[in-house]
Amino acid sequence: MRDYHGQCHCGAVRFTARTDLSSMGDCNCSRCRRLGWVMQSLPAGDFTLRSGEDQLTLYHFNTDKIDHLFCRTCGIESFARGSDGQGNEMVMVNVNCLEDAPVVDRNAIKHWDGANF
């Protein structure tokens, strides 16, 4: 486990995520496929929004259970908020928005079939 600093493209939204990047994945739903996300989930307590709460724009789709949060300036979704199947508050970070994150081999990560969920 280590702390990663992340941000949107313009830097208005900045955060810290404590994770080991051990469960990275991608999804083939219509939204994720278009965005090219590499996802890493973590408990909400391991995520700190350092700046930019007032710059976030909310988007819901499908079941409306995930808060997809975009920077209103650059349009990047660097993280989303929701809960797991047991009701625990979680944050999904976009690994592509983390500073000093390792290069991701998409063949070696989990693949979520969100298109058929």
C-alpha cells in the first residue's frame, strides 16, 4: 500500500488514493469503453479529495448508483463514488489519472463485462 496523488487534466481536481493497485480492471460498458478507464477500487476512507469539490459535475446512468464525477473545466472523470455489494462506501479511481502509477498491461488486469451486466 502506498499513497498515490492524482488529478484531472487541468489540475482543478486533486486527490490522494491509498492503494496497492492489486485489483486494477477495465469494463466494456458503453461509458467505460468510450473513456478508456483503468479502474482501481478502494474503501472511501483511503481516498482524500484535496481540492476541486466545487469543480465536480455529477453524472448518473443505468442504475444511478454510482456518482460519476467530472471536472467541469477539462471534462476528465478521475474518480467515482459508490458502494460495494455489502453497502461499504467505495471510490473507484481512474489509474490513468494517478501520478507515478506503473504502466498498465491491459492483458494482465481484470475485465468486467459491464455491457452484459
